[in-house]
Amino acid sequence: MGKSSNNKYRSYRDKKTLNKKYRVYFVRIFLMIVIFSLFTSFFAISLKVNSNSMAPTVDKGSLLILAPTQNINLLLQKEFNSDLRRGEIVLSGTNFMAKSKFWEYLADPIVRVFTLQKKSLIYRNSDYLGKGELLRVVGIPGDTIKIKDDTIYIKPKDSEFFLSEFELNQIDYDTHKRDLTKDWKSEYPFSSELENVVIEEGFYYLVSDNREILNDSRIWGAVNKDKIRGRILLKYWPVNEFAIY
């Protein structure tokens, strides 16, 4: 009788200990998700490149670190995108792209935790299908833009002269131009020419380094700063191509 009661007692005690362990594990996992979510929401997010829009600078398959400027704006109550420089690489949506749903914001940290940041519901890019595109800031508010032979020329505000994007930008980069036929005329759709366009306040002219990909301001115009999701800080994979932007 005593032995049976003792076994029941030990069984109850073991169950209680086991339940306590489960609660501890649950709390630890919950705290890990919260800390990870806060860090990646306001400081740095790993982004896998699924598009060739920034080739040859950033190839498909590269891994980048992105500063999520949209969330930083909310946290600090400041316009973190207001000091974007010509030549910076950003992750941006278009003026016509729908905002992410509320449930996507809630679920995104969990998805990023359990996929080791390889997947995201909000911060991803993928050849016209994703939440945004990797693009380079070429024109800032007040600039006048024109394009000739896939090279962008910029006349800054209060300036009288146009300079090429490579002369004006402080960041070195290369572009991949389209190989258009001799019979291709400038008045054709998707040509490599563009007449003077003035960038309005609060907008930026964003273009792919790979000029064959036309999913940028050449098609849908200058982008509202509110559509810029983040600024690329560095590339850490492949290791031999490590770069700080």
C-alpha cells in the first residue's frame, strides 16, 4: 500500500517537474522570438537576393544586411529616409504596391526565427513577385533626370549642368546595359532614352544596376520615400565579395 502511494507521488512529482520544464522552454522560446523580433525590426535584417536587378554589383543568391528604415521611422519618430544619398542601395516597393497586411507583420518575426532569416513575409525581393526590389538611389528631390543610352544624367537642384550618374555619385559601381538593336528607336516603348524629369520633394529616382531589368523608376516613375523599406548596409555572402555600402 505504502509502495503504491509512493509510486503515485513520484509520478505526480515527475509530471509537475516535466510541466515546469515545458513552461521554462516555452518562456525561453518566447523571449528569444521577442528579442530577435525587436532586433531585426529596428536594427538589422538578413536578406537573400532572389533577383538579378542589381547585377553585376549584387548577384542573385547573395546575402545582405538591411536596416529596416520604415520601422526605425516609427520608433524614432523621424524621417530616416530623408538623408538618402545618391548611389545607396535600397529595398523598395512601387507607388502602386499594396501595404503588407497586419497578420504578416505579426507572423514575420516567427517565420524569420524558424527559417534562420532565409524567409520573410515582408522583407523579400523576387523578380516582380516579391514585396520589393533592390534598387539604387540615382535621383534625389530637386534633381532633374535624363537618360541617354541607358546612362542616367543628373542636374542637381540649383545647378546648370548635367553630370553622369558616375561623375556625381560618391559610391563606385558598374551597370549592365541593354544590347539594343541598331533599328531600335528612342520613341519605342522601354527605350534607353528619357527626356528631362524633375524629382518632386519626398520622391526618389530608383534604378537597377542591371539596366535590362525595367522594374524601376524608368517604368513607374520616382518612388515615394514611404515605399522604401530599408537601406542595404553590407553584403556578407559570398565571403570573398564582402562589402560595406
